[in-house]
Amino acid sequence: MERIYIGMGSNLAAPEEQLRSAVEALAQLPQSRLYGVSAFYQSDSLLPGQPRYTNAVAALDSTLPPLTLLDALQAIENQQGRERNERWGPRTLDLDILLFGDRLIDEPRLKVPHYHMQARPFVLYPLAELAPADLQLADGRTLQELLAACPFVGLERLA
């Protein structure tokens, strides 16, 4: 089994409930075991005029191949009403593979480590709750380096 970290986000249709439902769906994936879930965080959208996002990270241990897992995550998104009308638009649910064991993946449909995660506190700080303190990404960067370069700004940890 490999440890996989999945970023979760929602800013439509009761975002906290969307994330809770996603966690339940992740726990039901075949050949997988839900290891843990971070706290939920709120932040402003990267694009102006959108509702605030609620984000979290889930850790999953799985033997599913990367693209099979991606298909399963997209099926969960679709079941929860995800519509892909505009890039970075508002969404009921977004599930992104952030890290997949120690793999570097560069497929047309999947890039791991997830692109731009180093600039997104709503990804890094929830990830840091679950990942080992000495986590090194497959591309050589450490989580501690990423956190040091990405301040906890504009992020609110929910109770």
C-alpha cells in the first residue's frame, strides 16, 4: 500500500457537508483504507467574486493505480454534483491527488506532486497535520521548506 494525500475543497452547496460526504466516500474506496483527515480550513477563493472555500486533506492508504484512483475521485465529485463549467470556477467538490507515495507522475491527466501546491496554504497546512514532519516530496522538496515559504495567511482553521 502507498500513502496518498488528497486535497479536498468546496465552495458551493454546504461546503463542510460536501467535505464530510467526500470523506465517507473515500473510506469506501476498494483496495484502500482511510488513514486520517485534517481539520477543515476556510479561505478566500483564488479568483475574486466567488464564495469562500472550505478545504481539508485526507490521507489514504491504497493499492489502486494512480489513474484508477483519479477516476474514482472524479466519480465522487460527479456524485456530489460537480460541474466543470469553468477552470477554477466555483464547485461543490474538488478532489486532487497531492502526493502519491514517493512517485513523480507526469501524465496528461495527472501531475504529482500536485502543481502549485507549494503556493497554497489551504493545501500545505492541512497536509502538515497528517504527514510526517520530515516528509520529502518525490521531487526533493521537503514539506518544511514549502511551509516556510508559504505563510499561514488568509486561512482560518475551523473548529
